[in-house]
Amino acid sequence: MEFCGAGSVTDLIKNTKGNTLKEEWIAYICREILRGLSHLHQHKVIHRDIKGQNVLLTENAEVKLVDFGVSAQLDRTVGRRNTFIGTPYWMAPEVIACDENPDATYDFKSDLWSLGITAIEMAEGAPPLCDMHPMRALFLIPRNPAPRLKSKKWSKKFQSFIESCLVKNHSQRPATEQLMKHPFIRDQPNERQVRIQLKDHIDRTKKKRGEKDETEYEYSGSEEEEEENDSGEPSSILNLPGESTLRRDFLRLQLANKERSEALRRQQLEQQQRENEEHKRQLLAERQKRIEEQKEQRRRLEEQQRREKELRKQQEREQRRHYEEQMRREEERRRAEHEQV
């Protein structure tokens, strides 16, 4: 059980001037997220909801991944999933495709797309398309070019890291271990110095708003972490054994937060289902409209062809009548000439 008193990365962004984090802070947080994801992916688990709100910080600026409520365990023989789940703005294109195509699948690399969006969130204060309705964002993410950093102030390494995470074709997207070797992650400044900076910032923020207004978080990990707490487990998803004083002090708060989280998750799922149904209804209505338009076009074409055919017949009858009239007159003229002779 571990107390994450500094809140989430989203809280950190909101409490930072300009709603943008320093590049070295972003690099440190991204590396810690990658370490956690590497451990999950090695155990065939997809997190499926990587975003700023699900990355917590301890008071010593350690990074923790939380909210495994929508994570997925992959079978040893089936290395892909096709369930449409996650948070819209951070969702990978291949995950969104599962809503429209039952045969579409995705794997661990969907977490890396979400990491890239989270990196943009840390740099710019919000994920791309956040000013749009979630259903509109779901429509645009697979169709728009991959997002990029808006400002040119960021280093080439950071921009390259974003591009590596946000490769739309997931089969060409680098794997977790490859991103761990990316220069933006590999060539970081001193970790201790970055953590000291983050801790100082966290402490200053607490003093400004007061301990009473502090939102407290508690990271309890997952059941699998309790069962498989081996020495190779990274600190970013470490679960400390035993019941600590902190656990006793915040148990009531944890239970209340858990109940609220479950109620909120149910509401979100119901809302998402309603929106998905509305989206499908709109798609069906548009499809029916296109079918009706195609029928109308065919009807008009057939009507035009019928009229053209009728016109041709009328022209042929007129030509025949004109020809017969000419022949009749010619016959009368020859008869008249014959009678005169």
C-alpha cells in the first residue's frame, strides 16, 4: 500500500505555470510510465487507459500507474484484443476501429499511443481534440494525421519521441523496449536532480493551497501485483506488502473513493453506451439515407432512359410518317404525269 499525496500528473499540470511541464520532467515521467508498461506487457497485460489522471505521484516524486479497471490479460496463444474500451482522447486508432469492425484487433502498442497523447498533455496542458465532443474525437482520431507538438520550442528528441509513439499503423509502431532506448528516454538528465525539482514544486504547491484542500490519493495496486510481487517488479507499479499505518489512516477514505470511482465508472460506461448507440443510430440513419438517395438516383436514371427511348421512338415514327408522305406525293406526281401523256 503506498500513499500518492502529490496527486495525478493532470493535477501537476494544472498547478504548473502555463499548464505545461518542463521537458526534463516529461522525460522522467514518460520513462517511469514505460518501465511500468514494460512490466505489464511482459506479463501479457494491456493497461488500456493510460492518461494523466491515471499516473500518480508520491510526495517524493515517484511515478505510479493506477486504475487497472479496464486492463486486459492476453492469453498465451492469442496476443491481441478487439474490445472497444478506454478514454476517447487518449484512445489509439486501432482500438477505435474495433467499434466499427468486429474483425479489428489491437495489442500492447495501443498503450504506447496513449503514452504519446499523455506526453502531449504534459507539454500543452490538454490532449489533442479535447475541445470537441468525445464522439467527434472518436470519429476524427482514425481519420486525422497523427498529432504533433504545436510549439517549436521542444527539442528534436522530444518531437521524435512523440512521432515514434503516435505511428497510426500499429504494426509499424515501436514496441515498449524500443521506446525505452529512444534518445529522449535514454539521454535524460540526472534523475535525482529532476526528482528534487519535482518534489520542491509539489511542496510549494501544497503550501500555496494548504494541506486541508489537498486531494489525497492512495495506490493499492492490482490483485496480480500482490500475488506476483517479485524482485524484478519496477517501482512505478510496486505494491508494498503488509498493512501500514498509512493504510489504517486512509482506509475509510480509500473505501469511499472506491465506491465513488465505481459509481462514476458505471455512469461513464452507461453514458458511453448511450453515446455509442446514438452514434450507431446516426450511422444507420446516414446509411439508410444514402441507400434512399441511390434508389432515387436509379429511379431518375431509369426515368431519363425511358424518356430518351420514348423520344427516339417518336422521332422514328415522325421520320417514317415524313418518308411515307414524300413517297405518296411522289406517286401522285408520277400518276399525274402519266395521265398527261
